[in-house]
Amino acid sequence: MGRPIPPVTRLILILNVAVFLLELSGANFNAFALWPIGGGFAPWQILTYGFLHASPTHVLFNMFAVYMFGGTMEYVWGGGRFLIYYLGCIVSAALAQVAVDALIASPYPTIGASGGVFGILLAFAMYFPRQRVMLLIPPIPMPAWLFVTLYGALELYLGVTGTQAGVAHFAHLGGMLGGWLMIRRWRGRREPAFTVEAPGREDY
């Protein structure tokens, strides 16, 4: 049997699903979405937007990734550091999105945990670069470092070209950048040694 879901990962899953159910019930969370500066922005939104989702598919895929990869990183770091990392990626994604929205004068809000998810994916690839992961669609296996590199390159391409409208590609990249900076800083401080078995194949 695999490891149980560790507590912080479990809390992230529960909070996101609970908030989404409240959204479905008609609760108004507009003040907690990430609005552009001058268009309704408030400081707390750089965190709260990461717990809102637009559709069942949106929350399902984000929480599936948290479940598949977040637990492993929590076992590596411990709950406290994992929580700091996840929320830090949410914040860095928000800052990137606010900057982009200011450049293009976007009037639309941003929601979703994808900034934290992309940060988790980056961390997994940095700690387990040769671990095989498999996409769900299409079912192609590849090492984690390649998967994340290609995913990041695709996000950059889609963001620059505007090919896939309505998706916050630069927020995704901001989450990855924030995660990379945190890991670099921790490693520069001689991150404590850990013992963890490389997980089995991951499907994403």
C-alpha cells in the first residue's frame, strides 16, 4: 500500500473542494478573486484566488496534481516547509499575473490553484528528475525533468502568442519561477538531508 496523504496536502485538497462546493451553491467570492490593479484588486487576493476555481474540471485537474505530487514533496520537506512553498508559489504566480494584467490592461480576474500546482511540479522534477511520469492524454511516459521542461516551454509559447485565451499562462510560469527561487535559496542554506523513497510511476 502507498503512503497515506500527509496532513498539509490533505488540508489543501479539502479546502479547495469545500470552497468550490460553496461556489456551486451560489456563494459570491468575487472579492477573493485576483483582480487587476485599479480593477478591484485587494492585497488578500494574492492568496485567496488560489482557492477558487471556475469549473469541476478546473478543480479536478488541479487537485489531482496536488494529490499525485504534493504528498511526495510534503514527505521530503515536512508539512511546514511544504505549506510555505505552496503558498509562496501561489503568491509568486499572483504577482506575475498582476504584472501581465497591468501591461495588457486586462479587466478580468484570475482564479485557480495552478500557480501552486506548477510550483509543485517543478519541485518534483528538481528532486526526482529521472522519475518517470505519464500523461493521461496522450499516455506518453517521460522523465519528470523533461515533462516539466516541455510543459513550461508550452506555457511560455501559449502565453506569448495568446493562443489559448482565458488561461493564465504567465501565472503558471510565475508559480514555477517562485518555486525555483525558493528551492535555490533553501539549497544555498544547506537544506537538511532527508530520506525518501522515489515514488512509483506517476500518472498526470
